[in-house]
Amino acid sequence: MQTTFSTEQLKNKNNKSTEEIVRKCVHCGMCNATCPTYQILGDELDGPRGRIYLIKDMLENNKPGNEKIAKHLDRCLSCYGCMTTCPSGVNYMHLIDHGRNHLEKTFKRPIIQRIFRSFLSLTLPNPKVFKTLSILINIVRPLSFIFPEFIKNSMKLMPAKLPKKTLKTQKIYSVTKKKPVARVALLTGCVQRVVSPEINESTIRLLNRHHVEVIVLPEINCCGSLDHHMGKEKAAHELFKKNINLWYEEYLNSGLTAIISNTSGCGTTLKDYGFIFRDDKEMKKKAKKISELTKDISEFLDNDIKLNFKKNEKTYKIAYHSPCSMQHGQNVHQQPINLIEKTGNEVLNIPEGHLCCGSAGTYNILQQKIAKTLLKNKVKNIEKVEPDFISTGNIGCMSQISSGTNIPIVHTVEIIDWLTGGPKPNKLKSL
């Protein structure tokens, strides 16, 4: 695709990257074939190709964002399915990030939108604040019928009862009986640690059982992706820098084999720290190292650790839902399937498994109508294969899918923990 950025504009690192990305696009439209929003809405501007035109025009001509651009960029899930499909290697992820940052800086949204988006930015990345909100929501839940539909639907995504943590919070989870084979830092997540602490507990138990020492830095709550995908560049970068500096100091002082993410959206962002700070003299080296160290838990278990599986007393049919941020954002798809297959259970392929479930960070809150349609389609395809339960690698997908079906859904790491000697997940106790 031809571009007309001026020499002066290309001195800006983001414009330079955008121009290189846009020039790879050959207008073929193959991206639209796997774009969830284009499939639903049928509007060219609600597909990757159309959004590329909007972003290109806005940036080349130095135009401020407007209501039309905001509508179509906001409807993008950032599922990155288009990147998997694109034959030309267009890095749409970096393009949509740049477009959203420019939009947020130059377009003043309606007051209600601004307040609500700021509310999400304040509450979701802060576990203590989010937990307080969760408790309040459960107190007023019986009165949910008096709230507007938008608020009522948002409340449904919150568990009716928050689970209690069973693992003591500490910085170092040591290996006691044998010298550690590896030392990893675990990102415990912001929302995840409140609504599903059992995921982190399973991760730590599993790693410790296989002689991996686990470090949890208490100062790190959120990876920054929620603000990042809402175009709140300043807030996101503050979190990015804080995380990078803390992990890098731990890496220098004590050594780290890897930084483990068990929330795929977070892992995708961590792996992009190196690109985000590519021209920052102070942060460049540190950010690159943190991105290099980052692995999804399934990557680490499948490639770096020899797992000791116990013999199955019973086998199950497990539908594996591949989160978009894993299969498209990180190119991690086969590893979780490999792990489940090693347990002796049957892995079922979900029809149209490349399409998003509609979670996508804050998407199922901010774009509820589209998210509901995607959820309905996803659940229909899952139920076609008649699984005993569902496995996935992202808390957002777990919350979204569980709101549309009674089939139990658990994190892949909970399955591997269980079938290497850990407790059976509570959600599967009835099976």
C-alpha cells in the first residue's frame, strides 16, 4: 500500500513503524475472512483492511480522531486473527496500538464514555480496588434489575462468590528437597488473582513439584495491557516501566530462567515490551531482556520441563479453546494441546476455533452487543463437540465462556497440576 508520510513525520518512531507496516499491505482482503467483527457486521471499516485505511489517513494527514474512527477502532477486538491469516506479514497489532494512542490523544469522547473508561482503568488493574468493587457488586446483585442493561450485563461477568486463596502469599516459593532446575518469576495478574486465585496456586504447586523455584514480586499487579489497549499510553507506560525495572533487577541480582505468564493477554503484552521501548535509551536493553524471558506457562511446561504424569483413573473429552492472544498474538497454540494429550485425555478441536469468544480484555464490557454474538457462536461450536469440560489459557476467556454455558471450564495449568499429583479442580469435582 502506498504511503505519503513526510520526511518530518517519519522522524517519529511510531510513524516510521506504521509506514513500514502499511507498505506491506497489498489490499487482498484475506484478513476480513478471519476477522470476527467483519464476519458479524459486514462493514469494510469493521475489518482490518478498512481500519488500516482509517489509521493511515488519520496519521498521514495528521488528523485528530473523530466519532467515526473511534467507533470502528473501538470495535476491533485486538484478537490478531488477521495477522495469522495475512500472507504479507502485516503487523496489525502495532498498527492498531498506534491508531488507538493517537485517537485517545486527539479525540474527546462523550463524557459518559470518558468516565466509564477511566473507571475501568482505575479498578481492573488494581487487585485491592477490584476486590472491593467485586464485594460491593455481590451485595447489590439482588437489586440488579433496577440498573440499566449495560451495567446489569457487566455485573453478570463477576463471579457470584469470590474464591478464597489457599496458598500463602509470599515472594519466594522454594524447592525444598532438591536443587532447583530453574528459577522463574510469575506474573499473577490483576483480575485473575481476585476472581481465580486457584490458577496461580496450581501454577506454583506444579512448578514447585517439578523442582522449579517461583518468585512473585508483590509490587507487580498488572502488566499494563488494559490501559494499553484503551489507548491510555501514559498510564500503560508507567506500569510497563515499573514492571521492567523490577523484573530486570531480580534478573541481575538473583537470575531468572523465565518470566511466566498464565494469562495469555498479559503474556502477549510482556513479549511486546521490547518493541514498545525500542528507541528508549534508558529502557531499551531492559525491555528487550524481559520480552525474551517471557513465556506462557504452556510454553515453559512443554519445552523446558519434564513432567511426571500420574496414571489416569478416568479419561475425559476436553475441548481446548485457544485464546486469541495466545494463538494469534504469541503463536502459541500446539503446546497446550500437547500437554493435555500427554495426560492421556482426548483433546477435541472446536469448530471455528480461530475466532474470538468476545472477551478481549474490556471488550465484553465496552462492546456488549458484539461480544454477546461472539459468545453465542463460540458456545454453539463448543457444545457441538460434546466435551466433558473445557480447557483454556486465559482468565478473560474463562469468564466470558462460563457466562454462556454450563459446561465446566478450567485453566490448562489446573489440569496439568491435577494430573501430575495436585488436587482435582473444584469445578470438575462432580465429573
